[in-house]
Amino acid sequence: MTASDTAVRDVRTRAFTVSTDGPEADGTLAWDHTTLVLVEVRCGDVHGTGWTYGAPATVAVVRDELAPIVRGRDALDTAGAHEALRRALRNAGRPGLAAGAVSAVDLALWDAKARLLGVSLVALLGGAPRDVPVYGSGGFTTYDDARTEKQARSWLDAGHTRVKIKIGEAWGRAEQRDLDRVHLVRNTVGEHTELYVDANGGYGRKQAVRVADAMADDDVVWFEEPVSSDDLAGLREVRDRVRPDVTAGEYAYDPYQFAALADVVDCLQADATRCGGYTGWLRAAAVAGAAGLEVSAHCAPNVHAHIGPAVPNLRHLEWFHDHLRVEERLFSGALQTVGGAVVPGASGAPGHGLTLKEGDAEPYRVA
């Protein structure tokens, strides 16, 4: 294999928007669709794909700002490409939408590298096919009791041993309904299933402590973003006063932000579609490990599954309802769970093993 064989010849990006299967909301936001921004890098006959979730405007960032940086580079040099992409966005603004663009390109390059070498991403990242724990995630605040119970039972029927729902409805102004829904799910999944909640920053500090105390009888063990992840002092205060593990990190974009969060949470979350792809996610996991913490992968299940076997301090992956629907609709080869776990790399397919279903995907294309 020569440098010519591994040079990136082309970069293509598209956006696909899929409607949700009903109105959805968490503690601080409501939505009715999800947009996946896909990046493809081509090296001769080999191409790699990566994606992020965000606004269709991400396409322009990839096309105009990042593609010129990647074209002609050696696809095997993922570390060098990642640094070049970060530097290119210094004045454009790295966090947020731009970070999602970098993440999608980085993921595509890792997939291309694995395919060029003829190995799975699991093997390339240093792991081997093995069980990776997951948790079923959904339970939106817009769901009525029947829908909430039905989804919780579906996670249980699928073998999940961990289930998460959204609370903090209407910026924390519906505490009793939050508590009633938590109690409903606990009764649905039984005492042996781990129960998680996510307030998406919807509570104030003391309110979050009161809610945690009120959930004690339902044995909630994971309290995600009880207050805004920007409120580091608030996260520390809540963490020190409640029984469930306090977690945050899905909106962190670089190692400095992860380091600050690692000092105030019990488990650090990281999202490879936001924090710089696999390159950035591995750095976040290292930050967590240095702080004596485990790391949990946020959303995008078919992205994160492949990195799980390579990270010794991984706690689990989020098996998120919305992203599962999107990834199963747009790609062939999407992974399936068994007994509350997924086994990435078992097929032996190179890269992540997913292929865009062009005909199925085209009706959803918006950019």
C-alpha cells in the first residue's frame, strides 16, 4: 500500500432529517425531528463514513472549511488530520456546530483507515469483540403514562437491565409529574433494573437535591445533568448531597472542559459526534481515567459501540430511541443488543460495518 493509495481523494457531506415518531421533549427543549449530517471520505475505491447530529448548516462547515484541509492528506494519519481540522476553525469558532463537523470528519477518517487496513474499527481502536453494556434511553416528558410504560416495557422485553427517562419537565416546573413518572417506570421495570433519570439541566441546585431525595424510594442510581452542565459549582453541590451518581459531559468539546467536569461529577459523559470523533473521545476517556472516573458514551449508538471494547474505564453506552430509529432507517448493518449489551466487531466487517442505504436515505435528504 502506497501513500497514493491512502490519500483522501474526495470529501462528500449530506444531511438527512427524520421525523420523530411523536412529539418529544426533555426538561429544557422540544423537537419533532432529528438531523444526521453524514461525511464520506474517499481513498481510491475505499470510502469511510462518519456522522454527527445537529443542524443542516453543518454541511457548509464541512464543505467549505474542512474538506479542503482533508483532501490530499493521508487517511492513515488520523491524529494529524484531527489537529489540522481543529486549527483551521480557530477563528471560525470551534465549539458547537463546528465541533460536530470536525467530529463527523474524524469519524469518517477512522472508518476509512480501518477499511484501508482491512480490519474492524474495534480492532483498529485496540479492542476485540466483547459485550459492551448499554442502557435503554427515551422516556420523553411529552409521553403520557401509557406511552412511557410501553417503552419502558419494550426495553425490558429486549433484555435491557438499565433504563433512563427524561425529567425536569418545563424547566423544573412539573416536579410532581416527574416523580410520578419515575415511580411508574420503577413499577414497570421492577426492582432489579437500574433506573436512570436525565433532567437536561432543568432544575435549580436545591431543587435538584429535593427531587433526588424524593426519588429515594424508587432507587434512582443515575442523575444526569440535574443542573446545567455549565454550572460546575452547582454540579459539585448536587453531587456531594445526593445518593445517585451525578453525570454530565455531553456538551463538552475539548479536554479542558472534560477536565473541569471530571472534578464535579461521579461519571463523565462524552459524545464522539461532538467532542472530536474517536480522537477526541479517547482523550475524554483518558481525562476521566486520570480522575479515577468511568466514562459513558452519549447517544449515537452505532458510533460509540466500536470504541467500547478499547476503553477499560467505560461504564456503558446510551441506546437512544431517536438515534436508533435514524441509524436503522439510513444504514444497513446497524447493531442489535442482546441481554443489555452489544458486541461490536463480531461480524468481522472492516470499519464500522455500516453502509448508507442510498435509496432509502434519499427521501430524507435536506442538504
